[in-house]
Amino acid sequence: MLQTTMVPTRGPTGEQIFTDAQLLALIGRGENWALSEIHARYSRLVFSIALKILNDQASAEEIAQQVFTKVWRHAQDYRVERGKFSTWVGTITHHQCVDELRRRARAITDSGYWKSLDQFAGNDDLVRDIFEQAWVRKALQQIPIQERIVIELAFWGEMTHREIALHCHSPLGTVKTRMRLGMQRLKLLLQDSQ
């Protein structure tokens, strides 16, 4: 259970300012206004991650709703000692997007499946690229999540190191370190699987 003191700080005009951890503890106690505050702070981040991954505004909005529903239901699972709330909510968003992409892939009917295979006939380079991408994605699942997220945002999200740092609310040096370590692990995994 999330343990945190409930003494908010005061802003310049005297208003109460709660930390993310305090707000999550309040959400866990059924305080709906706290969820509204978390939503106000992080809805743009969640939406931008979903939009980058799904490239579809309607789907990104739906994912954002799902993410904040999960935050509301699982607020007590957040552990401040394991990392920032922004990283936690970013990870939830990423997983929701991956689930959505998997749902889309499964939605192909048998006839649609065979029609889609026809486009690959005689195009060995395209088929090889698809298999290599699947091979890399499988290897990515074996490296630590913070390194995996940075790599996925860089390569599939087409973000720069600076954009990733802003997106993840992490220092630029940390992002570069995670990228380097993740790429080293990925290289070893791909070499071992050959």
C-alpha cells in the first residue's frame, strides 16, 4: 500500500499543492478530485505517447481514457521508491498501446489474412524486413523496461534523445545511458540468437 504523508505544500498564492504520490494515495481512498488533478497534470503526456505509437487521434484518446481508468483502479499499486509517477503512467500507456496493436493484428480475418499475404509474394526483401523486425521486437522484450522504452521511442516513435528526455521527464544523460546500455544488451541478445 502506498504510504505517504498527507501534508501538502503551499503554492505562491497559498493554494495547496499535493505531490503525485499524495494524490495517488487520495485516489486510493476514493477522492475523485485527486484523479482530476492527476489527469490535468498528465493527460497531455499520456495522449502524446499514445498518438506517437498508434498514429491515430481517436485511438490515442481511447487509450488515454483506459490509462486513467487503470490509474484510478490501481493507484494503490504505485510505489514511489520504484520511480517517478510519470514513468509509471508512461509504462501503463505503452502497454495499453501495445495491447491495442495486438488487438488490431488479431482482428485480421482469415480471408483478410490470405489477401494480405498476397502482397508479399515475390517480395523477399519485404518479407525479410518483417521477420527481422519481429526478431528485434522479441529480443527487446528481454531487456529492462526503462531501456526498452527509450529504444522504442527512438526507433519506432522517431524521437530524438532530447524529446525522449522531455517525454519521460528524465535527464538527457540518463536517456543516453539507458539507450547505450539497452543497445548493448540488445546486440548481445541478437548475436546469441543467431
